[in-house]
Amino acid sequence: MFADVTKIANDDYVGFTFFVGCMAMMAASAFFFLSMNNFDRKWRTSILVSGLITFIAAVHYWYMRDYWSGVGESPTFFRYVDWVLTVPLMCVEFYLILKVAGAKKSLMWKLIAASVIMLVTGYFGEAVYRDNAAFWGLLSGLAYFYIVYEIWLGSAKKLAVQAGGATLEAHKMLCWFVLVGWAIYPLGYMAGTPGWYDGLAGLGLNMDVIYNIGDAVNKIGFGLVVYGAAVAAQSAENK
């Protein structure tokens, strides 16, 4: 393990962000898992899912760091395996926090289905059919905007307003993560694939650094928002 770490050059920002991302998400997992017993059953599952998201990502980042160190190529396959497991779980968080307002499982499955479509089409464009990357990116983008619509203006938003309090505040924060935080992924996609947006490649953007920073901020941030909502809700109940 330590032999691999010493191979990271001072200017290897990709390797550095893989390593830091792995450690940060592992620490976040420990925090979420150890704090579960502080909450009642209503919030415990949400905290558990937050820990699973960061733990799965940390394990994948460990493998991706080794792959980058040994091969020197972007670990696209491992990254999409990570996303296809963690991004649907992030969508599940919306359902879990909105259950108090009567959210049905159909909402959860709609968000999961859209996230899977977004990721599968993104993988096709980035790794399989690169000559048609713009087309597959468009399909992926449409699935992404469906998620954005559903949580900002659709049934998820109505349920959040109905719930009010800590649930509404958490929902708003998670919506901002999806709208702003997740937007970093299309940027990385365009920087790493050919298309009408080729000018992005000349800006010196590295898609792995973009993805690594985005993953750490979004996945840990998602969990912290849910944790904060659980603390606020429990404090209100105790009062």
C-alpha cells in the first residue's frame, strides 16, 4: 500500500484527488455509521444509506487510485460501477426523507430509473460509442433534467412543502446539490469526449480531477444534509 503512495508525483493531481477522496469518504462512512444509534428509526435508515453511499464510493476510489497508479489511464469502468450503485441510493434519500409526508415507493422507483438511464447512456457515450458522444450525452442529460424537474417542481417538491420544517429544509439543500453539484459531471463528460463542445478540452480541464472533486463534495454533502435534518427533527421533537 505505502509503495503505491510514494509513486504519486507532486504534480499528479489525479492521483492526489483519488487518494484524498478515498480517505474523506471512508471517514464520512465511519461518522455516519457510528452516529446511527443517536436517532430514532424514522431517520436511522436515511443515515445508514448516507454511510453506504460514501463507503461504496471509498472502496471504488481505492481500486481506482491503484488503477491510475498502475496503468495511468482514467478508470472509466470502475467509476461508472461506483455511480450506478451510489447515485440511485442518493435518489433513495429523497424518498426516505419524504416518507413522513406520505411519499410512495413509485416516486423512489421513478428517480432510480431516471438515474440508471442517465448513467447507462453516459457510459455508452464516454466508453463505448465515443463517436456519438453528443447523442448519448443528450439522452443522459434528459434523464438528469427529469430528476431535476421531479424534485424541484414535481411531486417530490409538493411532498416536501407538505412536510415542512427540517424535511423541507433538507429537501431544498439536496435539490441544490442535484442542480449545482451534479452539474459538474456533464462538464467532466464534455471535457473527456469529442463533440460540438470540443473547446472545453483546450481549457486544461481534467475530467478525473473534476469527477473526483464532485464525488467527494456531492456524496459527503448529501449525507451531511440528511444528518443535519435528522438532528434538527429530533431536537424539535424533544422540545
